[in-house]
Amino acid sequence: MIELSQGGNAAVAGDVVRVALILPAEADVSAYLLRSDGRVRGDADMLFYNQPADPAGAVRLDVATRTFAVTPSRLDPAIERIVFCVTVDRGTVAALDGASITAGEVVYHPRLGGATEAAMMLGELYRRAGQWKFRAVGQGFDGGLAPLARSFGIEVAEPVAAPPPPPPPPVRLSKVTLDKPRQTVSLAKPTGEIVINLNWSRGKGGWGRSGAVDLDLGCLFELDDGWKGVIQALGGTFGDFDAEPWIALSADDRSGDSTSGETMRVNGRRWDRIRRILVFALIYEGVPNWQATDGVVTVKVPGEQDIEVRMTEGRNDRRLCAVAMLENVGDRFQAMRLVDYHQGQRKLDEAYRWGLRWTAGSKD
């Protein structure tokens, strides 16, 4: 590897240049395709989690790994620079101290420990005399993702205040369905028991024992003190509702015979102790067939509309689906739809950088 210091540059080669942002904590990554005047041609030149590729397919973002694949031959000749940035929702980029950015065989380790900004331009690919080079930038930017995007010429609409909602009916039968990539809903701080339920169609295809698939509910969790772990039937780590980690798996439905599926309970009275919960579903036994399971996860928060996430796509070569991320954001309850598929818990951990140590396990 060629290691750069701030301001340094090195040539990059290859039909595809992979630029990876390696971060020690949760943050948003983005890239901007810029002309010689430092501005984008239009909104399509901003790449982030809601727009992971430009129309020409010259730059593509893998959201799970925070890696941009750049194909220089597909770039419009008007594009002279691609700037790679990181932003944090709360606090400053100092929380990302230890981060790095790589471009092929080139690496840059920015010094972020004393940073006071909420965004930073980590590096850039630029065209010089017909050759593409990577420069280590490390330049902070005041403000979050929207102000950063505006600085490159992106039109970012100001949020419009929604009209006050009508008084709720005596019985709330409605629900919120998260059916778009990374769609998020924010609720008030929970005060009672949060129920997470996994349900699915009973096996009709003869896969799995007793003709039914064994679909398991589980989660990765992180508490406010940094303790991380997993709750799942595999290995018998069912958790605890009344003590740390304040999350408990109620039962393991091995055959799908239970019409209520599988349920996990979260102690909302201790929500201040919980940082985030990554809910997943695992096909433990049988041939993976996500379309046939018609799986749905429902999150019930006291006094709020139910939140529903369906596993409607499916990667039938992968047994595990990361369904949703539940986060404590300023003591509020935030749920984000994930619905991406992995070959198992270890690959899920790697994709979301949880940092657990995994060993083989089974059910009794």
C-alpha cells in the first residue's frame, strides 16, 4: 500500500478503482461528481444511500461496505473530480478518529481526534493530463449533509412543516409500512414494552423438517456503555427483559406451527440504556426461499402506530436478512428499513462492523 499524508497524491490505475471509507462508527458517506468549476452538473451527480449510482453507472456505492466502485471510462469528460465525504448526524467527525480511506493501493489516515466539524472531505479522485490520481484532502466542513451538498451545487429543499395531525381515533388500527430503501420513521421516547414480532407463511413446499421452514428472529444490540452482543435461538442466547441487555427473545418456533410466529421484547423503560438494535431473520433449516416465506416483521411501540417491514425481495443464495435498525436518537425511537441479505451472522457483523467474535453453534 502507498500511504499518503494530508495533501499528498498518487496515481491510480485499473478499469475499476475501488474507493473504500473505513469508519469506526456509524456515519453517512457521499460522493460528488464535479466539473472544473467545482460544481455538479445536476442532482444526479450526488451519490449517497438514497441514490447509490449515477445514471451512467460510472460510480456505484455499496452502502453496506461504504465502498465506491469508479469506472473512469464511463465518466463524462466534463467530470474532472470526484470528492468523497463523510458526515455524522450527531456530534462531530472526531467520533470517527481512526478512520481511513483507500483508493486501490493508496491509503490515507486522516487525523480526526480534534475535529469540530460535522462533515469532512476525506479524499478525491481527479484527472490530470489524462491520468487519474487520488489526493488525500482531510478538509472539515461545518454543517451536515445538506449544507455540504449545497456547497457543490446540489439543490436541497428545506423541510416543510407538516400540518398538525387530526386527533387520533379511540382505537388505532393503522400502521406504518417501511417499503423503500433506508426509509426511516421517528417516534417519541418509548415508556413501555416494545414488541418485535416475526411472522411468515407456513411451509407448503416441503422444505425444512415437518414440511415447514424454520425461520428465526434475532438481533445484534449495542448498549450505551458500548457493550455489544447477539440475541438468537441459535446457541440459546435468549437475553433478559428485566436486566441487561433489556431485550429478550420469547420463544423459538421451530416449525412455523405457531400462528403468532416469534417475538422479541424490549424494555422501553430502559430505552436510555440502549443505543441500537439490528433486527434480523434467519432461515435456520431448509432451502432458502424468501419469496415463499412472505416474512414480515412488525414493531409495536406503546401508544404509536405499528411499524411493518416485509421481506419482499429475497436473495435465495443467502440465509439471513437484516430487516431493520432500531436506534436511540436523542432518546427518541427511530426505525430504519434495511432488508439486505447475507450468508450468515458473521457476514452480517462484517457488513455493519459490529465487531463480535463468532463460533459455530446449533440448537438443542
